Amino acid sequence: MVKPTQVTNAIRALRFAHDEMTQAELADRVGVTRQTIIAIEQGRYSPSLEMAFRIARVFRVGLDDVFQYPDTEGDPS
Amino acid sequence: MAFEEKRAWVMILVSVGAYTLYVATVLGRAGDGPLADISYAGTLLWTIGGAIVAAIVAHIAMAIAGGHGADRADERDREINQVSERIGQSLVVIGALAALVMAIAELRHFWIANAVYLAFVLSSVLSSVAKIMAYRKGGFQTW
């Protein structure tokens, strides 16, 4: 079943905090297209773990500082 | 708009355009006799070949017009492509099953060939629509 992603992110805020980095610049440094960065920022795409690490590495922060997941959604049932 | 999304639009235009040309050409030959007697094979093969060449030429033209790296694809593009191809292939299976039933029923080759061609066209269109929806709306990931 297709569900919207529960993952949220702070990429937009992090970009502005890093000298107003453009989406194109972030895309180049991560090695993806600008459209993919836009889709991630808008919550239309959940990146792979590897891509998530690459994004966090660009901003020199931890994964949790870039991506967040609601506590209640991750509880095992 | 993502390069692959543009390619999907081109595929819809090329597939529908080629099939429309084929149907118009074949029906234009229709006389008083049964449809299955119409000469169709050459037109069918030419329109399929023409559609493939047109799609390749359009891809190259878009890549050149977009500049260096315009046709670069990343993992999201590959995921969307896999999902949309899988959706489109469902119609190829349906077309193959239809052709099988028609062959068992000993229908004329005309009907079997046209059923398979229609399945190819619908598969291409469905796959391209699924791709466009995935790029625009997201939601193609199953978690």
C-alpha cells in the first residue's frame, strides 16, 4: 500500500544557514538532480539511507539534524 | 521539469501519434470487405520502427538542448523508472494473454497482431502516465 512519507526534513533551513546554498549547489555536492532535492524538501520523496548521509555530510551535521521521524510512528506493534 | 518527465511526455506523444497514424492509414484502405482482409503488416512495422526512431531522436535533441548533464539520472529517476515500467508491463501481459486466447480461437492474424500492437501502445502510455504522476505527486514509494 502506498503511503505518504512520514519523514520530515530541515534541508531548506540548513541551506539558508549555510550561506543560502542553492538547491542546484546542494544537488551537485550530493550527486543528484536539482529536481530530487526539490522533491525531498517538499516531502514527495524519501531518500535512501546513503543519500541521506551524503546530504547530512554536506551540512556537517548528524542525520537526525536533517531528517526527523515521528516517535509514535516507529513503535513496534 | 525533470528530464525523465519530459521523456515520458515525448513517449506519450510518439506512441499515440504513431498509433493514430497507423489506424488512420489502415482504416483508409477499408473497403466493403472484412477488416481482416486489409493489408496492415508493412504499415504496422513502419509505424513501430518510426516511433522508436522518433523517441531516440527526441531524446538526443532534448539532451543537446538541455546542455551538459541535462540527461543525468539519479537514484530517484531509476526508482521511478522501475515502478512505472512495472505498471506498464501489466498491459503487455494482458495483451499477450489476449493474443493467446485469440490464437486458440483461431482468429485471423490481423486481429492478433493488432491486439498485441494496441497492448504495446497502451503499455507505453500507462507507463509514461505513471512516471509523470510519480514525478509530480510522489507516493510511488511503498513505505
